[in-house]
Amino acid sequence: MSESEFKNSEKYNLELVEETSQHAVYRRVAAADPQMKPLSYHYYYFNNGTLVRTELVETPKPDVVVLSK
């Protein structure tokens, strides 16, 4: 898939996160909680306008801190 075809198909849920003259990385929300906080993202990697890799990344969960009195 070309980069332009990809951008046209995903234009409402897509963010460009890195771009050089030969390389581009896009991110879209893959899953969100009821408050619309992202739980995971799909990353799409393009080299010279061609999709070369995709990756699903879970967002880090905050550590639970238990305070005792």
C-alpha cells in the first residue's frame, strides 16, 4: 500500500509522529477506554512512500501505589 492510499483510508484517526525525506511513521488509536483514553496504538512505518511495517503497541499502565497509614 502506498503512503497516499493509506492516508486517504485513515484520515480521521491518524497522526504523523515522525517524518524525514525518505521515512514516515504514522500512529492511530487502536483501542480506547470508556473515557476515550487510548489503550493501544497501531504504528505504520513507510520507507520511500511504501508501507514496510506495522506494530501494535499497548500504552503503559500507571503503577498502583498503595499508601498505608
